Amino acid sequence: IFEKIIPCAIITPLDCFWEGSKLIDDPVHVP
């Protein structure tokens, strides 16, 4: 999990949400 959080935090939070949504295969609701 942290391996996904750290790199995406360095790139962009958007990529983190995108990758996360694909991993869980569910739409991510951004507040």
C-alpha cells in the first residue's frame, strides 16, 4: 500500500486517485 502512496504522492495526487480507483475497480469520489 505504501509503495503506491509514496510514488503517487511524488507524481500527482490525481494519479494516486486514478491508480487507486483501478486497483479497487470502483469509482473514486473526490470531495
